[in-house]
Amino acid sequence: MQIFNESIKQKPFITLKNIKKNFGNVQALNNVNLRVFPGQVMAILGENGAGKSTLMNILSGVHKRSSGQILDEHNFEMEFQNIKDAEKFGITIIHQEILAFQDMTVLDNVFIGHEIRNKIGLIDYKKEKRLFFEALTEIGMHIDPGTLMSQLTIAQQQMIGIAKAILKESKIIIMDEPTSSLSKKETDVLFKIIKKLKEQNKAILYISHRLDEIPLICDFITIIRDGQYIGEFVVGEINEDEIINHMVGREVTQKFPDKINSKSNEKILEVKNLTTDLFSNVSFEVMKGEILGFSGLVGSKRTEIFKTIIGLIKKQAGVVTFHGNEINLKSPSQAIKTGIYYVTEDRKVEGLFLDDSIKNNILLSSLKSVSHYGILSQNLEKETVNKYFNELKIKASNAGAKVKTMSGGNQQKVLIAKALAAQPKLIIFDEPTRGVDVGARREIYDLIVNVQKSGVPIILISSDLPEIVGMSNRVIVVKEGKITKTLATEINAENIMQYAI
């Protein structure tokens, strides 16, 4: 049986054939195949939990395969015992969550574990700086090597990851969701760098849930579904609908649910002249049962407005009224007790306890509702967890599994389940589908609309313009800490961008 696309005649750097991976009794990968070509970008596509990360971990030496073959360009079989073995072959992975020592300089991060030393064993900083600047020049960037990593943007930290890959003379660079936290401008810069890497004959493996990016930057596509290999495709010979169909195993005909037009005049939240050091005189209203979108460029201070409302940032002036009563919240926990739930954009740092179970994470904000006279009810706990497990179609062996063992998309579902279990009167979703596949996105959108139908208003903060346009009843546009426009009609990308830039 022909497993690869016969129209691709190029010789691969590396070939993975019939890769299987078992974790105990769970089969994560079953006969998965992959080819990696010099000077080309191969997209790795699949739903959350499909096995993309497991496959990349095998290729980069993090995990050993249970069976199958890894072949080099001469068809010799290889075995990567660890990350060092993969690095020696020329494989580097740039993770979605940047793995860096934030309190160390850029230069120290780049050379940590690979320090260049002079004849007497001291670190040769002069040579390190020269090589660092040469690597940055190759990708057309300039960053001061003495800067602390914590002072860099996520985009700049990714560039440092690429520079490290160049310094290691990597032949294959794996990029895991590289644009998930980038602005449009930063994404354009990244794409230019990827094109330069292609010119240097580097092979790029590109994992992304943003399907609109694939034709812009990729040459080929490998699709995985439920740990199974679906096929290898040439970009341009397969359209987005066909990609989605292969990824989810069913046709997703509509990306967004039909809008529910709320006509209520009942104000749930009213904000007047809210001011901090970061923004000034922000005023808006949220009506019962509406989805109010907040749009703006990365850095426009959308998130900071709501972190001020829930008490994470101290306000200097302004009045916030909730259900007719003035509120001055001092913490997120007080906000939850009041009925306002903020679903953070940073699930790993601010939203979830990764070392704890799915069950405990879901119940954390709703202990009162699963208790009788202050004593936890196991029946209510089970009922609540099962309800959201099923409604959100969370993929996990059981509710006792640790959150850190889940894919990013399923972690996001746990974060949302945690919010819904608290039964809030207003939910603020900050980037709710970041890093979530197309099938799971639709499930999250359906869930948001179901909450809206119950009369609970939703605030949707998103950098994804189609998401804002497809989901919002009204859209507030924020630029540099000021509201520049409220759109109630003609909600489209052009109108939003007109007031965002």
C-alpha cells in the first residue's frame, strides 16, 4: 500500500514509518508516517489529542517509539535515545510555551549547556556574542544579547529559539503553535524568517490550528486523527474544508453557530470612566444575554481593562456597577463570589493547577455548590464533573488524570468547565480558543451560545478577527488603552481594523 504522496519526488532528510507509541495501556500513536524535506515546510495538522505532540516528542528524542522505523536520508535506521541524540542529528524543537530562564540574559539562554570556553576553561563571551550576532543576521533580526529574557516579547523569545537552532546547525526545526500569541505584524516577521530558513535548506515542521496560515507558509501537509495517519498532501491540492474533514472525520459545515440576537435593555455591567496607569476613561455597558466582543491589536490593553474590573490591577478612578450595585473588587476570588468569572488567556500560569486532577480543577471554583451544610457531596461532585466532561467532550482517560497529561485544547476545555461550574452571572472569556483545533473550537462556540441563551452575558476578548465577527452581537474596539468605536451593525474585519490601527 502506498502510504506517501507519489507526486512528491523530493528526497527527505528523515522518514518516520509505522510509528507506534503506547503509554501503559493507552495507544497514543498507531502506524503514523511522516517525511521531512530540506528547504520545505511540512504542516502537521490534527485535532487536540490527535498525537501531534507525541510524534514530535519521538522525533526530538523526548520519547522512545514503541515500534516503527526512523530512517535517515540514506535509508539507514536510527534510534534517538534522548534529546541530545536528536540534536546531534540536527533536530531542534521550539515549544509553544517558551522554555527559557527568564531571569538570565539572552546570551546565557542561547549558550546554556553549550558554552564556548577558551584555553583556560573560561567562557569566551566575545566569541559567543559574535556567533549570536551572526545567527541573528541570518534571520534579519537584532536583539541586545545582554537583555534579560523576561524583558523580551513572546515573538522576540521565539526568534531567540530560532537563533539557537541556527547555532546548533539544526537541519530540522520543529515549530509548535508559533503564532498563537503573536500579533499580525509579528506573524508577518516570523513568516519572513521561515522563508529565509527555507532558503538555507532548513526543514521546518509547522504545527498550527490556524488553517488560514497553511497556504501562506507551508509546502506540504501531514494529517493525523486519533493517533492514526490520515495522509500526506501538497498545499494547493487540498482545500480548507477537505483538511477539516480529514482532521475531524466529519464535515464541519459552519464554523460559528447562528447568532442569538439579544434585545434586552437590562444592564448587567456598567463601567464609567475607568482609569489606571495603562488606560483612561473607559466606559461601556453589557446587556443581559449578549456577547460583547472586545477587539484590538496585541498590547491595546483589552485584557488590562478586565483585570482591573476583577481586582488584579488597582484602579485610579471610575465606577463599576454590576446588577445595579456599585462594586470595588479586590481579587478574582471576590469577583467569583460576586458572580463575575474571568477565564484567563494564560491557562498554564493563571488558570489551572497542572499537577492536580481534572476533577479538582473543575470543582475548585464551585465547592459551595457541591456541598451540603459545608460537607462535600461525592454525588454532587461526580454529577458536576460528568456534566462538563460530557458537554465539553473532554478527552482524557478519567477525571482523576492530571491536567498536565492533557493536550492544550483539552486543558482549555477544563479551564472553561471550571468557569461554568461556578455558575457565574457574567463570564469574561480572554482568548478562549487560542491553541484549540477547529473541531473543539466549534464545541466551545456552541457552549458559549448555550450560556448566552440562559441570559448570562458574555464578554469575548479575542485577537482572532473571524471569531470576534462570527460570535459577537456588538464589538468594542480598543486602541492604546482607549475605546475608539462600538460597532452594533456592520460588524466585519474591515470596520474593526479601521478603528484598531
